[in-house]
Amino acid sequence: MKTIHKLHADLGDFAHQFADLSCDYNRALHHSNELERLIDWYSAWITDADNQSAWERLTEQEPGELDRLATAVRRDSARCVAMLEKVRAVRLLQGETTAAAYFSDIEARIEEEFGRFRVTSASKVLLVGSGAFPMTPLYIARQTGAQVVGIDIDEEAIELGRSVIAKLGAALPILLERASLEELDFTAEATHVIFSSTVGLKYELLDRLHALTKDAVVVAMRYGDGFKSLFNYPMENVDTGRWRLAECLKRPDRVFDIALYLKASAYGREDKET
């Protein structure tokens, strides 16, 4: 059984490494193997059952200190994931490949993203936080034929993502845009929306999304609570007059879980459009 002292030491070590690598993208690019190993180690660490148990004991003893440390490591690990996506994109465009376990973990579960609210060829999927290596749009478009639009606030990520799409799925119905929810016409057409787990303001964006989308939209919120919140932004309360939690897809062996939301006006009835 993992001791709480060992867990605390491990977390401090990860926090130091993430802070060091996240402050300089060029340094991370030149130390890409180190960054890749760090993300893979952290992914395995986050899904270790002994660590989760030790975390529960530790939070009872040091809640204040852990909250501060968790906030910092979540922020810096999210930055490192964004950097690693850029590294992966650059490698691909240079004719190289990468097999980071973190990416494999996500790709293996994309098909489960919407639970019973499955995506079909008639669906229109919006991804908030598409990143530099848009594996979710590629997988969904390739497997279902659905139209997919990804948005991101990072211009470099969008440009790299477009190059990745051109190389791996030029014929697929995928579009990447640096645009807000309000600026994107596709928002009003979306039948399914996915929020990446490393988008810090995703619940604020969910609130804004309500007025912009059709009544039958289904939202998949990637999140991590408890121990998983060290690597993902956690679930938050929603205005139940706007959104209702329809289903939670708990995945103990994966780095994040998924919460599915329906509009309150559509909750409880069969959705014919999705």
C-alpha cells in the first residue's frame, strides 16, 4: 500500500518537473522525449489505485496545502499536454511518429464518448479545445462520417492541427477554427459537443453554450474529480434550469471521466435528432 508520505513526495516531484518544462515551449521541444516520458509516467500514476487510496487519506490531513499544490500541478500539466500535442504534430509532419501512452489512452476510448447518445453520419460534432494534434476529430469523422469542427484559442495549435488533418485525413469533413462559441456559426448546428478535460473555463463556456445551441444538443464534458483533478479540471455544479446531468461515465483505469449533459428542456425525453 502506498504511504501518504510517498504520495506527497511523488506529487511534489511531478509538480517541479511540470513547472520546469511548462515555462518554455522551445525547451520542451528540445526535451521532447523527457516531456513524453513525464506525461506517460503521470498518466500511469494518476490511474494507480494505491495512489488514489493514499490521496483520500492525505486530503483528510492536509486539505489546504494540497489544494494549492493541486491547482498548480493541474495548470502546469495541462500546459505540458498542450506542448506534447505540438511535439507530436511536428514529429508527424517531419515524417516521425510517437506512441505516447497518454494519447493511446484517449484514442482507445473516444468511441465511448457519448454513451447511449451515439454519433452517426448525420451528427454535427463540436470539439472545444481541439489542440495541435486533433485525434478526436480524426477518429469521429473517420469512424462515423460525421462533420466535426474543432476550436482552440491557440493559433499555433490550430495551424499545426490543420496540417495534421491535411496529412492524415484531408478528405474527412473536419474544420479547425480559432474562434469563440459565439463567433462560430456551426455552434447553432451542433448535435454533440465535447469539452476537453484541460479546458479550465469549460463550465463557464457550458453556461454560454446554452443560448447558442439547439434544444436537442448533447454535451460530453471530460473531467476529473478527486485524485484525477490533479490532471483534469473537475466537475462543477450547473444551473439545473439550463442543464441536467444525464449520465456519468466513470473509468477508473483512464485519466479522465465523462459527464453527459442535456438541456433541461430536453432532459427525460428520447432525443430523436442525435
